[in-house]
Amino acid sequence: MDIVEFISLFTVIFEFAIVILAVLVATRNERGYGWLIAITFALLALFEGVRIFYPNGLPRLNTVILFAACVSMLYAIWLLYEDTRKPVNEGNSR
């Protein structure tokens, strides 16, 4: 096993750790973006798995997986942004 394969293996492990933490955010804090982050990193782990086990092929599948992960993360970030925006105080406007 060379260094790149070793790093790829740890990448998948880290991605699954992020999935677990994101599910905790979704369930304990009742935040929808936690589910989307979990989905995103599960898809990224799948992407890495396909890349590791099929090094010579399946570029179309990887493209679809990566696209779905990006859409999921974009929506998660949008929800996070909406959740952290401070309401405008209308009483102090001049």
C-alpha cells in the first residue's frame, strides 16, 4: 500500500466520522442541515470507494456522485446561513 492509498483510506474514515457527527447535529440540535452534511459526506465516501475499487473506470458514476454531494452541501450551507442570520431590528432603522 503506497502513501496515496493510505491517505485515501483515512479520508474515508474521516468522512464517516463527519457523517456520525452530522447526524448528531441533525438529531440532537434538530437542524436540517445536519442531515444534508451527513448525506454529502456519505456520498463523498462512496465517491472515494468507487475511485479506490474501480481505479480504471466508472467516471460517469463518480460525476453523478460528486454532483449530488455538491448540491447537498450547497443546500446545507444555505440552511446554515438562514439559521445564523440575525433578524433585522426594525425599531432602530432611521
